[in-house]
Amino acid sequence: MHAMVLERVGQPLALREFATPVPGPGEVLLRVEACGVCRTDLHVVDGELPGVRPPVTPGHEVVGIVEALGSADTGLQVGQRAGVCWLGSTCGKCRYCLMDMENLCDAPEFTGYTRPGGFATHILARAAFCVPLALRDDPVATAPLMCAGLIGWRALKKAGEGRALGFYGFGAAAHLLTQVAVGQGRKVYAFTRAGDDEHQAFALAQGACWAGDADALPPEPLDAAILFAPAGDLVPLALRAVRKGGRVVCGGIHMSDIPSFPYRLLWEERELLSVANLTRSDARSYFAAPERSRIHANSTTYPLEKANEALSDLRDGRLCGAAVLSPDALARS
């Protein structure tokens, strides 16, 4: 097998060849068909998440075909398509696991961070944390849903039932969630970097009713705002934009420091929340939701060996939508 490996934090990934691993009890081996490139992968590569321990293979938006089973009771079959998400395993014993809050597990493993990820031709995964997919599902179109789609889904639930939503940062997660929200009859207001006409036009094309600079006020007060951009200085701007009793949801795993802001922005029962990781229940509800069938991921595809180029394009804001790695050529070599 081949993998793009982070051998030193802050350095480009290196293409390396390894023996194809053998799944142990409760594990499955998947041949990777597609792996989305997520901003969290950037946080891993750039050392912005704590405890990154190279060598590690990033990637947690994985779609592949099951090639081998470590035990007969995995619930999956050889030849089946399945997805692998960020949450790679949990302890099942801590108070959070026992309270059906496994996303807050005290001893979790994360795909592409503390477990090998999907920037590779093959991946070992815990079978219980794989998402069964249909063979008719297109791998490249489905890969971004495994995190960008799911984290937006969880953030939307945290945002509540309000009709007017603001999305700060319009990348992979926001463009997928816009399609869901508009399908539910909601109004989406998109906020981007100042003067970013390309992403603002992209937001309007995805169904947003308005798009503007991050420091602008929307035409109406928002019921809720979801922050996808990892910029703490957006928090006061979003609080200013939501109505009394509104919510601001921080959807990223990493964010720059939030600056001080006047209490009046939080007053009148506005709420500031964060979304941490995902649960298997999130995946089940998302992939079973009728809205899912209407989602189209706008994806730019890169060969596996061009993973550094994909990360650079994401880091520098050159992508409209999602980036997806396609390892098939190397898988056949």
C-alpha cells in the first residue's frame, strides 16, 4: 500500500510504501476509493492540534471497499462500500459514552490524527465506527459528506429551528449545509473574507439568499449563526448579527483566540456553543435523512500524490467547495 505520511509537523507529506496491514478482531481493511481533504487535516499537518505524533497519515473523510475482515461479526461484508469518519473509536466506559455522548469520550481515537487515516490506498478501521454505504453512491461525491457534511449536520441541530441562518466561512461544510438548510425552507446568509467575490458568488449559486463580507450586517437579524472559519474574531461579529435569544455555534475543532468583546453582544440571552467531534448517531441520521439525496458536493479531485497541493489550495482559500484525493491509480499499481 501507499500513503501520504506526515513525518514532521509543518513539513510536506511524503509518499511512502508499506506492507498492506491485516485487520485484527473488530477491524476491517478498506481499499480507499476517495478521501476528502478537511480543514482539520490542515490543523494536524500544521501542528495546531495538541499531541500530533508523527509519523501519521492524515485523512478522515474516507470512502472505500471492504477487502478483508478481522472477525466474522463486524456487520460488514467483503466487497461492501463503507465510509470512515473522524471518530475512529471510543472507550465505551466513561461517563460520556454511557450517557450517549460518545463524541466527548475521555479516551477516543481519531482517524487521521491518532489512528492512520485515508490519505492512502488502504486503511484499517474499527468496523463498529464505519458507515455502511450503497454501491450506487459515488465515492468522490460522498467523501466530503463524511465530515464536512456531518459536522454541518450536527451544527445545524445545535443551531435550533430558526429560519434565518448565517454561515461564516463558505467552504466544504457550508456549501453542503446550505443545500440542506434551503431544502428545509430556511434562508441562508453567507459571510466570507472581505472582497471575496468568488466565494460570495459560489454561496449564491448554492442557494444562499445573500452573501457579503464577514464584518457586514445581514439584511435581517439572524436566528442563528454557524462559524466554519477557524477565526476567533468572527465570534463578536456573529453575536452582533444574531437576534435576541439567538445562537452562535462554533463548528471547528480549532479556532484562533476569541478577542474580548462587550457583554452587550452576549446579553439578551444570546448563546455561544461549540460542536465537538461527531457521533455514530449523527452519521445514521444524516445518511438516512431525505435531504441527503439532494446534496451535491462541488469537488476538486487530486491524485493521492498531490495531497500537498490540495492542502495548500485549501489553506490559501483557492477552493470553492471540497477537495478530494483519488488513490485508485496507486491502489492498482
